[in-house]
Amino acid sequence: MTRRGKYPAEVRDRAVRLALEHRDEYSSEWAALSSIAAKCGMTTETLRKWVRQAQIDAGGRAGLTADERERLRELERENRELRRANEILKAASAFFARELDPGPPR
């Protein structure tokens, strides 16, 4: 059994797993963490840090559910598409401004 700090790794892993699996069953993330931390005999802040680190280690952003991460990816993709469209519109606008500009009077 390995230990990292005050709690055995098994306790840490179980608490994090419970928090990630059951947080949607509570009114808020803090309520879920508070309840699960109390059941596991630790502070809410300790569990919150462990959950955040587990999410980061898994390659996600801390504090986001799987649905939120998917929505974030969709929004980032949409943002990239809008930026590309904006660049195309800027180039087209500059082109037509040159084409329609009568130039200096002669």
C-alpha cells in the first residue's frame, strides 16, 4: 500500500472516483465534495485539490464535467471557424474597397 501524505492512495483514489461519479447528483459541486469528503473522513478542501489534480492528470480542465468539456471543445471549434470567416471577410472587404475606389481625381 503506497501513501502520499496523510491518506493511503486507496482512500484518495476511492474518494476522487466517488466525487467524479456522483457530483451530478448534488445541487452543486461543493455540496458533492463536502458530502463525500465527510463520508471519507477528510476535509472538503483536500478532496477538491485531489479531484482537480485527477482531472488535470487525465488531460482535462479542472472543474469541468465530461459534457462541459465536450461543449467547450465545440465552442473552441466554432470560435476557430468564426475567426477564419472573419479573416476571409476582411480580405474580401479590402479587395472590394480597392476595386470600387475610383482613385484620386484626375
